[in-house]
Amino acid sequence: MWSDRELEARATQILKEMYGEEAAFREGQYEAIAATMKNRRSLVIQKTGWGKSLVYFICCRLLKEGSNGVTIVVSPLLALMDNQLAAAEKIRLRCGILNSTVSVAEKAKTFQKLTEKELDILFITPEGLFKDDFQEIRPKISVGLFVVDEAHCISDWGHDFRLEYGKLNRVISALPSSVRVLGTTATANDRVVEDLKKQFGNNVYISRGTLLRNNLYIQVLKMKDRASRYAWMAENIPNLEGSGIVYCLTQRDCDYVTDYLIKNNIRADSYYSGKANAEEALKKFQNNELKVLVATIKLGMGYDKGDIAFIIHYQMPQNVVSYYQQIGRAGRNIPKAYTFLMMGQEDEEIIEYFIRTAFPSEKELCEVRDLVQEHDGIGAGQLLPFINAKKARMEKALNFLEHDGYLYFDNGYHSTPKPFRYDSAHYEEIKAIRYREMKDMQQLQETGCCYNRTIINSLDDHTLSDCGFCANCCGRLFPETVQASNLEKAQQYLESLQMLIKPRKKWAAIDDPGFKELSYKKIQYQNETGICLSKYGDPGYGALVRQGKYAKPPRFSEELVGKSARLLQQLIQDNSIQYITCVPSLRSDIVPEFTKRLADRLKLTFLELLEKTSAEPQKTMENSSFQCINALRSFRINDGVHIPEKLILVDDIVDSKWTLTVCGYLLRREGCTMVFPFALADSSQKED
């Protein structure tokens, strides 16, 4: 055991080895190291860029020198994990990493090194921690320090609670007293701190300093329409030194913003969950080969690139705490960084969707549990044909049921005898907090007070001092208006946007005797790639589509007819198309009426080729199995009609594409060789 004097001397020596002879600990850093090394459970709540990872790196070096076991760091993000790995290797720590990117062979080598005590520090995701293969070797590993990075994720009161993190409190409570435990975060308010103290156990050492960053120059830009925001970025980003991040709420917006920046000669790429080559884009950004990385919150926590010079929020974050995390990526190793907050007309609707869908409903949980009880050992994919729920919702229900002890997984899902109770009061309380947090974020836009002070007060750092350098303290930092030519250019770009409707190539798995032969088989008669005019509800044409659907009586505007005609003209000319038809409805004639006007504008012949045979709305079907079955039951070809060789197939809204897929299939089966779908708006949801 180190004496106090020996511990401080050796910790200081390691610091100087890392950063040079002039290096000194920041206020609170050594105290956190000492508390952790003396077998106390510690919680470090310090501002972004303070150096929280330094605490566990130095502790790891000290433990290594005393042969006191491996340090396990549970980390939520792959980007964050890569940063930590590079930093640890610089101070001669033998590192291992276990996450979804690691190959089977690499994992086996890491397991061997762990059991043979050839690793000093292991970075692992919470999912990896609970995998059976890791749990099998866990008894063979001597753990000296257990670190929970971004510890606020453990608490469901936190702004970024993650279900997989929720199991960590069980691990912490089961650890022997000889194992040191450290949690780190920059974003824990009083409520979250109290929750974490309970989960970490008695006598937790709390390291909590001021959250004020004295080099972040914050400005709020009041421009809610998309064109103004696009124009501002194209006009001002070239004038900003260094590289930066643009944050968007959706993956689709990431792609559009990236494309527009590239078209304006700004080196940009996008980064979000599931994107091909996302890690390659991140590497280019890390190496300063990009001016801008356009990202979702996937890059919001812990990512460390010391010279990020600006952060732009294209849309409003869900809450002030997330906003603090994200702007905290900037200015970590440079004296000054700019942050710009924009707020779009679409923000509230997107954020409300995230809040509304954060927890499974009681109905979803009961249906999933009942199905598992009925089909013991069933896999997640096998559940979909039995339950009318989106795949993501079904998986969320499974995760919650497993987390709360109502199911367990062992080569399939099995139920436990635990009596089911839906904790609606708790979920509703958290939702209410989320709505209040959204209002706080909206009020930040309108405040005349110091932005920095307002933000850290929201995290229960009750400083009374203004920063003196944000836009509210010292006046405008960058122009809030854009040149008319840049605005017009942005408007033209947004008006030209169109989404492709790519054909479905296989029938979904269908648990229905009438369609058994179609399960998982290639669709013999497929549509061509079609065109969708807009995103439903988006400013511009998406808003016009929504207005038309809810007008009394429902009717799409002439502006939509004109834009649709212009969009389809080249396709019609290139493919010598003479006919147009539409998806029929039993409830409204809004689509046939629109299609007839479109036919007149395009000088095409309108044909009524399809009949709707079922009144069950497709929008009530939540997954591919139910959507496919419903569409197949809902349409037929009218008797005695002539089927042309080529035609346009029109619908108002496209989501799953099953309606257009089935209607195109029926038309092609009867002799049509080419069916080109066209829809006014896409209503599909895509989260990160």
C-alpha cells in the first residue's frame, strides 16, 4: 500500500512522463486519484475537457506497478473507445478492446491476454461485458479497478440513460471491497448524482468542480427555415478556422447537409449509426482531412479531438445537458472555439417523437411476454410474424423485459416466474422531465442572460458569474443574416431534393397459410426505382402534403401538382411512358383526384387499374410481416382492364413500401413490364 507522500510523488512523476516536466495536476485531479487508489468508490463530475480519463489512466499505471490487477473501462461509444485506446498506449499501458468491431480471432487473443495477465487495461462496451463468452472467463481475471465512463448513463434520470448500462449497478454491488470503482461524467445534475451515489454504494467520494468552460464562445442563430440555415453554413464555415462538427437530429439531415456542404466546396462527410464507411469518415476527420463532420448524437459523448474549433447545431438538441456534452467536444486543446445553435421548425416534432417512444408501452410488453410464454425459446426474429409491432419496438420490449427480470435469453427467450408490473408512474415522471428539459432548451434561444451561465446552471452548477465572452455578454460574434444569393441557392437545392423509392426484392416472412409460398422468396415481379417528392411534414413540400391531407375537404395543392410534373417529366420522356394510375382508397379520393390532375398536366392517360378490397388501413400495420399480408389482402386488378406496357404508379405517402410493392407486383403479373412508383411524401422514421 502506498503512503500518502509516496502516492502523490509517483502520480506526479507519471503525469510528467506523460506531458513533460512542466505538467501539473488540475484542481481536483490528484484528489480523485488518491481517493480511488485508497479503495474508495469515487464519482468524478467535472467539465468536458477537464481530464477525467487521466484519473483512471494514472490509477491504472499505479496498479500495474503493484501487480494489482487489470483495469476494466466500460465505455458507451466506439469513437470514444478509440480515443481512449490511443491515449492509453501513449503511456505504455498494454491495452485490449472488446466491442462490435472486434473480429472473433482478435477477441480470442484478448481473452488469452486477460487470463494470462498480459493486459493492463481493457476497454469494453456494456453489451460485451454481459456476453456469455466474457462471463465465462471473468472468474479467471483479477480486476484492480472497475471504471464506468459516462456514468450518468446508469441513471434513468440522466439525459442519456442506456438500458445496457442499467445492469452495471448489479456488477458494482457484487464487486469485492478490494476492487476500486470509479465513475466519470460531465453531465450529472443533483438528481442524477443522488441516484449514482445510491448505486455506487456507501461512502462515495464525490469530485465535483465548476462546469464553466472559459473558451467556448456561444451564439444562438434565430433562423428556423432550412434554407437560411443551409445558406448560413455555406457562407460562414469557410471563414471559421480549423475543423468542426455539425450536429443533426436525424440521419437523413446528416446526409442532406453533408451533400450541400460538398456542393459548396467544403470538405465534409457524415457519421451516424449504421452508415457505411462511418469509421473511415471519423478517421479522416481525426486526421484533419475534413473541414466538417456532420453527425448525430452518436458522436456526442466523450469524443476527443483536441483541436475542434467550432460546433454547429443544425437543429436543437433534446435538452441543455446534451447540448453541453456536444459543445464540449470543441476547444479542448486550443484557446478558443465557437459554437452556434440553430433551431428548426421541425425540432419539436422530432424531439417529441424521441420522448414519446423512449419506453415500451404496457401493451407491447405484455404482448411480447405472452408470446415468449407461448413459444418458449423463440428468437427475436421469429416474433415479428406474431406481433403487430415495429422491429425496433419489439426489440426494445425484449430488452426491457430482460433487464427487469421477466425474461432471460439462453438460445432463445424464456420467461421467468416474476409477476409482471408495468411501472407507468416512473416512466411518465421521466417523460415529464424530458418535456420540461425540451422547454428549457427552447428558452435558451430566447434568453438575454449569459449563455454559458444559463447552461451550467441547468446542470446544478449555481455560479452567479457571467462568462463575459458569449454573444449575449459581448454582442454578436458572427453575422445572423445571409446574402440573398446564398439564400436563393439554398432554396433551389432544397427544392431539388428528391428521395428514391428503391424496390423491395423479397417478400417478408409471413405466418399465413395463404401466402406461405412467398416467405423469404425473391419477388418475381418488381417495381423500377421510383421517386418520392418530399419528407412528410418537412418545411416546403412536405408541409404542403400534410396541409392537403388535413384540408376540408382533403385536396393536394396545384403547387404539388406542378412540382410533381416537373420531377416526373424526364423519367417519362426517357422511358416513353404514356399512362398513369394510382393506389386506390376506400376512405378518400384525394389520391385519384390528384393523379387525374397530374395526368392532365403531363398529358398522360389516367387508368383506374386497381381496386381496394379491404378497409384495414396500412398505417396501422407496424412491421413487414403484417404490412405485407395486409397489402396482399387489400388490392386486386379491376376486371376487364387493359394493362399497358409501362406506367407511373402514384400514392400520397410511402413508408414501408409494401403497398407500392404489392400493387406493382399485381400490375406486372398481368403484363406490365415497367412500373415506376411515385409518392408525394416519405413518412418513415429513422433514428440513430
